[in-house]
Amino acid sequence: MAKDNKNLNKKPKLNPYWIYGIIIAVFISIQLFSGGFGESTGTQTTPAQFLDYLNQGQVKKVEIVNKREARVFLTDEAKEQAPHKKTNSESIFPSVTAAPNYKFEFGDLQNFEKEVNEVIKTNNLNTELVYETEHNVWGDFLLTLLPFVLIIGVWIFIMRRMSGGGGGGAGGQIFNIGKSKAKLFDEKIDIKTSFKDVAGLEGAKEEVQEIVDFLKFPEKYTALGGKIPKGALLVGPPGTGKTLLAKAVAGEAKVPFFSLSGSDFVEMFVGVGASRVRDLFKQAKEKSPSIIFIDEIDAIGRARGKNNMSGSNDERENTLNQLLTEMDGFGTNTNVIVLAATNRADVLDSALMRAGRFDRQIYVDLPDVRERQEIFEVHLRPLKKEETLDIDFLAKQTPGFSGADIANVCNEAALIAARKGKKSVNKQDFLDAVDRIIGGLEKKNKIITPAEKRAVAFHEAGHATVSWMLEHAAPLVKVTIVPRGRSLGAAWYLPEERLIVHPEQMLDEMCAALGGRAAEKVIFDKISTGALSDLEKVTKQARAMVTVYGLSDKVGNLTYYDSSGQSEYGFTKPYSEKTAELIDQEISDIIEKQYERAINLLENNKDKLTELAEVLLDKEVIFKDNLEKIFGKRTFENNLVNSEEKE
């Protein structure tokens, strides 16, 4: 019986467009069969030809229609003549009145009447001259009705759009502008990503996976009185996999997943953002349990009241207020979980970050060596690589790389191997890809004078020499004087992945960075603009030592760093002018001291510096082995190895 009822309910619905089509067809039929077509038939002729027929007495009747057209009816005898037989064809459409044999249009009615009457009078003819005025009743009726039909049609269209009944997609039309732009993913079709595809991020995966498990097995948690987190905020640097983690949640949760960006709420019209937030949560509650993912939430979640110039009716603040209410307010549905991602958590509003809205903040950090190895394994799957490729070596060669950077390295390596015509991707292709990403594309055809090339060689040799002689400087990988990107030369280092940094380590790195300019001073006794990037790096590092980390004895254990991000809206410095002078002086002293230190190191090893620069000019690219031949092994490396063996 239930199946029968379902079949009864599935009767074909009457489409209103069929009704419109039937009405139009009826009007056309009435127009066609009203006799108008029957009367308008007839062979086209000219006034002169008509006067010939009239002089010959072959015309029975002439109808003058609407004072502009003449319809000619021949006598029965004339119809039988050969020239007129082709005019006797029946009309396609049935008509009450007889069809004319000929028709034509004339100019002035008075002159035409005068000519016809003279011919009739002269030849004593019985030809009738009849006047007709025709009206297309249905045509006039339709023309009168058309404006009203258009007005009613437009009104119906507008009403349907305003009520959300129109097609075209939410937000695609002017009257759907308040609808949410969120894309609803179907886990059976759209989402192919799972937690297996997310390498590394073990801690983040565990926390997010718990939310997925709650949606799958809620009784496991509710039995102990626990409640599901209302929201989780993914925070971390760009490219670390926040959006990828959300895609994995969408693939694993098996519940409706709404995805959109924070900028999708922003519109030029007032109140649209809040309306879209309401519509988004309305859709999510209708399909609960469900997940909402808002990427780049800082577009609407920025702290309120920081920009007073925007006025009291700030559209972004209205959108944020509506989001706060929907996430935790009266009538909040606990079966809707909100995931969000941002790399600027410091600028988010504190009301948005509190427990009850985003209960969890999941930090997605840059991957370490082990996690980079796992990420490489994921991105190397589709590549045709050499079997002897050492993934552990690749992970160690990419410190500070995010997951997106590693994906880019793998893709660039494949492109480089294809460019060289190789059948597989090998170790050198990956090293070239790392160089390409860090330094830019090689420009071997760049015009550079011998004097400039020699200056660049000594500059890069200065970096290599100073870094080789300092204990805490990053180990050198290779040095090149081949122009790459915007730089004329480059030195590659393999920095240690430190969790905390000591002042000695920072000072050694600054000294190594200033080694290029120091080498120019020692060899040529003049300096150039080639140390711009080095000076920028050193100045930032020295300023951070003094104003952020409190590593200056003169300034003391103070920091002027504001982790909340509110200082960027202020127009005053958090210290006095006297302290500002002290900070500037301390920064300058730190940099100049390391510069003098680099000069002293290079003057004491001027012969080795020159030898290294000559090798670099000859080969253009040198590696760690070349430095060991000139300088010998680093003594503190041996000490470090011996201390490790003793332990």
C-alpha cells in the first residue's frame, strides 16, 4: 500500500509554461484562420498592367483597401484565359470571402480614382469600384494587451526572485544577493581527500579527527556527558595544509560540508554579509549534523572598534556580530560545527576566539624533518623517480619549507627533468628545483662586465669564508656567481632547525651576512650596492634582538612586541624619544661590531679568500668540498663530533 501511495503522489505536475504555450497557440490560430490570410492572397501586379486589364474589360471588381491597396477581381471569361490561369490557385487557408486575382499598391487615391473612372466611362464598363476598411481585431487586441502582460510577467518574475524561487544559483541574481555563497560538497562525488593524503600534522589531525569521530559516533562521547566542540580554528603560516586538512575532514566526516571564504560575505550593499551568515547557518541547521568551513576568516573576523574612521555602521562588523550570534547565542544548534582557517589569528576579535565559539585553536606549524619526509612521500607518488632517490636527503635539504613549498619542489623537479629529456626524476633535478624556488631562474645570458663578475665572486667568497670560520653560522652547501632572479650571485646554507636561539648564534649569522661587504672592503677598499639584501636581513635581525627578544644590555629585559596585533592600529610608539635614540644606537653598534669582526676575519685569511674567489671565477659554482681543500675541516665540527661520541 505504501508503494501505491508513493506512485499516486508521483503524478506528473502541470508545468505553467505549457499553459502559456497553449494560450499563445490559440491566439496564433485565431489570427491565421480569421480570414485575413485568405483575403490578402493574390498575384502582385502594377497599376499600369491593371489599367491594361481594365481597358480590355477583364476586370469585374476593384476593391480599394484602407486607401492604399487595390485588390483586382477578374471576370469569369478572363479567368479562363492563359495569362490569368496562374492566379486562380486556391488559398492554403480557408476563407469565407473569394480571393482576389491581383493586388497592388498605388500612390495618391484621388488620382487613382480619376484614372479608373475615366476608363470605365470611356469603355462603358460594368466594373465595380468598392471601398473597404479592414481591421485586424485580434492583432489590435494583442497590441493593447501586450503592455499589461509584460508588466504582470515582470512583477511575477520579481516576486519569485525575492522569495528565492528563481534559478541561477544563490547570489547569482540581484534579488538573491543575500543568499549564502557556500558550496555544499557531496562526500560521494566531490571530496576525494582523506586523512591518509595529509602527511605530517599528526597533532592537528588527531584533534580534527576527534570532531569527525563525534559526528560518526556521538553516543561514544555523550554517554560520558561530553559535548562536541562548537568550532575549531586552524592557525598557521601559509602553505602548511590548513585548507587541505579541512578537505580531509569533508572527505571523512560523511556529513554535509559547507565551504566558503571569508571574503564571500563581503559585498558593496549594506546588510548583505549578515544576511548571508543567517542563510548559511539556516542551510546548515536544515541538514544537521553538518560542518561549515570558513577559509581566511580574518576577512570578517578582525577585531572590532580598531578603525574608527569607518563610521558606526561598519558592514564588516555587522557581519561579524551576526556570526558571533549564530555560533553561540539564543537558538544555537549544537549539531553545526564551524571550522575556520587563518594565518593571522592575532588580528581576530577576542569574542570570536573565546570558548563556546571556537573551543579549539589547532596550530598547524611548518613541518620538521620527519614530517617533510612524509610530505615528500605523498607528492612523489605520481612522479617517475629513480629508485635510488634518497627521500631523507631531500627532507634535510628543505628546512623551513611548508607543505605547499614541497609540492612545488616536486613539480619543478619533474618539469626540469622533462626539459632535459630524462625518463625519470633524479636527485640533481630536486636540488635544481630547490635552487630555482629559493633563488629564482638562472640567467646565464645576463650581461655582466668582468669587473662586476670579479666583485660578485669576492662578495660571495666573503660570505663563504666568514660562515666557514664561525661556530654558530649555518653550514655552507654551495656558492654560485651565476645570476639568478634579481641577484648576481648566491650562497646556499643548510640552517639548523632550532627551537630557541642564543645571542651568540644570532651574532654569528649577522657576521656571516656582512661577510660579502667586508670582502669588498678588504680586497678593493671600496663597497658597492650589492649588499642590499644582506643589510636588510641584518638590520631586521638586530632590531629584533633589541626591541623584541630583549637581548640588549643597554635597553634591558624589555620587549615592544605586541602579540595581539593591536599595535598596528596605533599612531604612537610604545617608548619615549630618548629610548628610541638608545634603540637606534644599540642597533647600529651591534651591526658595526659584527662588520668589524668580519673584516678582521677576512684580513687574517686574505690569501685563502683570494684563492676561493679565483676558484669561483673559474668554476662559477663551488661546493663544500672546495672549501675543505682550501680551509681544511671546521675545527668546532670535530669538537662537536667528539663530544657526541663521549656522551
